[in-house]
Amino acid sequence: MIFMEEKISFIKDGLRLDGRRPDELRPIKIEVGVLARADGSCYVEMGKNRVIAAVYGPREVHPRHLQEVTRAIVRYRYNMASFSVEERRRPGPDRRSYELSKVGREALEPVILTSYYPRSVIDVFVEILQADAGTRTAGINAASVALADAGIPMRGLISSCAAGKVGGEIVLDPMKEEDNFGDADMPIAMTPSGEITLLQMDGGLTIDEFHEAMELAKSGCRQIYEVQRKVLIERYSQLEGERGEQAEVTACD
Ligand code: CDP
């Protein structure tokens, strides 16, 4: 309840409850290729959020009546583990997870070159292991890197984060307390060239606040994109190095 008392509770001396500036992202960590049995995988931490994404495919569609003759279909399943939130969540799909699966798929599909794989399916599974607001955006970031790790041809990586309004100020990447007691939360997803593939809003913003929040969220996406790009480059230069070493050993044999 302390959060609802006054605006000053959210931002004090220019800093937020967790010590961040209004335009600061939570610390972000991304690891690629974390699951041996998936075609592509990624683990993401954004603040206290812990998310894993696994990609399978392109592979044959089952049931077959779902096949599209000109392109691959993309399936995206967002699932929140029972233990990921403070009050144990009942396992299984619910209205929220259907919504987040739909918006996650729609955020990624525009960059996937689905016409390369007619009659097939690309399955994306996003598991939320620990939640602290912003799990849909963390899931999309993880899924985007996992798709690249699976070698799925894409027009670019998708990066995603939210901007919100708390204590009368527009802030980047709201965490749980800000999300719960703030005035607005606006998650977006973006291509590297700035095309928006996800835009949702909870709460209300004036038109000027909307533009401010949009610019802030876009700057957050650009920062996340740099991390996604860096980890993929590191991963693939490492694999390239390993392949080179193997080739040398074979040549010596
Ligand atoms: O996680 P995201 O912000 O994308 O979605 P949300 O529906 O706005 O949920 C915000 C936060 O509320 C989640 O990240 C969880 O921390 C929390 N939550 C929860 O505690 N129990 C649920 N059943 C759903 C969400």
C-alpha cells in the first residue's frame, strides 16, 4: 500500500524503487544454445524475470490439415510455470497465456521468411521460470534469439520491452511494483529498422505521454538488440573456431 500513497514513493531523488533512472533498463543477460535437444534455444534474464525459449523446426505439420501450401506456420506457446509467481499459479493454459501466445507469435511472424518452408511448422515454446513484470517482452526477446539459433531465416531480430507511467513520470521497463501500482504499461516489439510488431497498452496515457513512452521503449529495444546481436555473434564465432580446430585435428590424423 505504500506505493499508492504518493507519487514520490515511486521516484525519489530522480531514482526508482530499485535504484534505476527513469530511462534505464533492468540488467539484461542472454545465453544462446542452452538446450541440447532443441533446434534453437535461448535463456534470458531481464531484472528478476527468468525465461527460456526453445525452437523446433521447420518440421512437418501435425495435424496435417493445418498445413499451408505456400508457407510455414508459426506456433508460439507462452507458459508461466506455477512456481514463477508469488502466489502459485494453477498449471495449464488460461486466458492470459492464450493472449500472450497470440501477441508473441504476431510480434515475431513478420520477420520470419515463412515462404521458404511451405507445408511446415516452426514451433516456439516460451517458459517463464520467474516473473517480475515484462515476461511477454522477455519471452519475445528469448524467442527471437532462439529462432536465429535454430537457423531460421529472418529479416532481422525482434527486440521487445515496455515503457510505463509511474508517479506521473514515463519510465522504461517497469518492474512488478511499478506495473502493479503504476498508471500505464505499454509493451512494444520492434525490428532493427524500427518497424513495430507489438503494441499493447494497459492504463492510460495522453498523446504526448504516448509519444514519450514510445521513444523510450524504442531506445530500450535498440539496447536489447545490441545484446542479442552480440551474444549471437559470440556464439557463432566460437562455433566457427571449434569447427576450425576439429578440421585441423582431422587434417593431422
Ligand atoms: O509479465 P507481463 O508484464 O508481460 O504480463 P502482465 O499480465 O502485465 O503481468 C505482470 C506481472 O504480474 C507478471 O510478470 C507477474 O510478475 C505477475 N503475475 C502474477 O503474479 N500472477 C499471474 N497469474 C500473472 C502475472
